Amino acid sequence: MPASELSTLNAQLLWLALCIGIGLGAITQRTHFCTMGAVSDLVNMGDWTRMRQWALAIGFAMAGFGLLVYTGSVDPAQVLYASNRWIWLSALVGGGLFGLGMVLASGCGSKTLVRIGGGSLKSLVVLIVLGASAFATLKGVTAVLRVATVDRVVLDISTGTSLAPWVAAAWGLPPALTALLLGLGIGGSLMLWAMAGRGFLTPDNLLAGVGMGGLVVAMWWVSGHLGHLSEHPETLQETFLATNSGRSEALSFVAPVAYLMDWLLFFSDKSKVLTMGIVSTLGVVLGSWCMAMAAGSFRWEGFAGTEDLANHLVGAVLMGVGGVTAMGCTVGQGLSGLSTLSANSVLAVAGILAGAVAALRYQVWRVDRLA
């Protein structure tokens, strides 16, 4: 492939990732899709509506990913979440920290970006602190701590940590067909459960679930199929263009925020280039802003006081550290990771939910104590 064609393809990937990010920001701003909100609604009010939105999105993403694998569009062994290392402690601890943080910071990474688009200046502060703590956990002081502690607890599994290879080996089925059957079976069950809820079948709920799940599938296709080169013309190695990991990636909003800050701070360094993760992060803010302006809901928002600031700062640090330790956030592990049926993603999401519930219980206890 000539250099000019390679540059054109790279630009196409970035524009498509930006459009996917814009779509996510617009959908979330319109439908109030939010994992923290889903947990809060369930714990505090017993309302399952937003949890069903989340289940619908996961189910759609699972089915879509299985179809991509079956058609050969995506190689499941080359995705970011494919690994023979079961980092169960990192997933649980990182997920728990992230869950605690997202409650204290009034939303996860994607919700923080959406709130910035809606005029929240305190979410901008959260984003900066989240990015700094995430980068420190990727390459800095907390990275040393992470590697020396939870990352040492690993189980090596020869068949991989995804469910599909296990089932394929046990049943003697072709791996691609197994991925399709599991994606349709588990994903379809989640979608049916979500849509069976009383009063759930409204345009906004369907847009939230199908839209978010569809965007995850779209990103898998863009990075894993369109951006895949079996042989890079310069390195002569298999490559996934415009990704930070060098593997097929979908949507996530912790490490990409750190890479965004790195790109902005070292812009003159030509080795710092835009990736799909970075531009999708910017796209979420843009999509949210467009929807907020169209709906007339854009409002400037600041901190209510010192305690509010302190809670958001602590929450941002916990999200940055926890998101990198768990290899993803509520979107990165909760949608993108779960769509691949990764065992690491299941534990990370369990940790996120447990941490969020604990933080919500703490907030209720604190309010009751003050009263």
C-alpha cells in the first residue's frame, strides 16, 4: 500500500471514530443513558428502566460482535480484551475503585464527557484529574504500585479468558460459529429481558440500548476490519491502524482520556499522533454539546462548595486509577469488553457494580447521619 493510501485510510478511520463518538454523545445526552444512574435508580428507587437500557446495549453489542466474528470481519484473538492471562484481582479491585469513583464524581468517564458538552465545568475538572491519574497508572507512580501488587496475581489459561474458545473446545464446534451462537444466545436473552420490562418499549429507551450497542459494534468493525493491515508497508508486520494498543479496540473512556492529555501536552512531538480512542473522546463532547444546544438544555454548572469539589476530585482519581487497573470503564469493560464474552470483563463489571452500590450506600448513610 502506497504511503498516500495509508495516510488516506488513517484519516478515514479517525473521521469514522469521531462520528461514532459524536453519536454516543448525542444519544447519551438525549436519553440519559448512564451506568451510574442505572445503579442509583435501582438501589435508591427500585427503578429498572436504565438498567434495562444497559442490558439491551450489552445484548446488542454481544450479538453484533458474534456476527462480526462469524463473518470473518473481526479476529477475536486480536481484540484488546483477548488474553491468556486472567487478571481476576486487577479486574475486581480496579472495577471496585472505578465504581466508587464514578458515584463520587457524579458519573463515569463517558458521562463526564457528556456533562462537559452540556456545560458542566466541574466535569471538566474531573476529566483533567481522571486523565492525569489514568496516565500515572499507565506509566507513572501508580503504575509501579499496580504492577507490584494486583497485577502479580494472574492465572494463565491456555484457551484464553473468553467464553467462546472454552465452549468451542468442549463442544467440538468451529470457533467462529461458537462465537455467533453465544453472542446471539446470551445477547438475545439480555435483549429479550430488557424489552420485556413494563413500559420499557419507548423510543428513547430503544435508542439508548440499540444505539449504544450498535456504536460499540461499529467501532469493532472500524478498528478490527477497516483498520486492519495484514502487512504494514513500513514494518511488514500485521497492524491495526490508529489504535493505542496496536490491537483491535472499541469504545472506552479512561486510557483514551490519558492519551488525549498526552497528545495535547506533547503536541510538537511528532511521535504523538491521533488515535481512534482520542478522537472518539472528543466526539462525545461535541455530540453532547450539539444535542444540548438543539434541546435548549445547555447550562453552565460549577461546584456547589468545597465538599462537592473534594468528592469530585477523589472520585476522579479513583476512576483514573481503577479504570486503568481494570482495563476499562463502564463502556470499555461494561459494553466493549462484555461484547467479547471476556471473563476479565465480567469480573471488572462486577467490581464496578459493587463499588457503585457501596458508594451509594455510603452517601445515604452520610445524609442520614447529618440529618
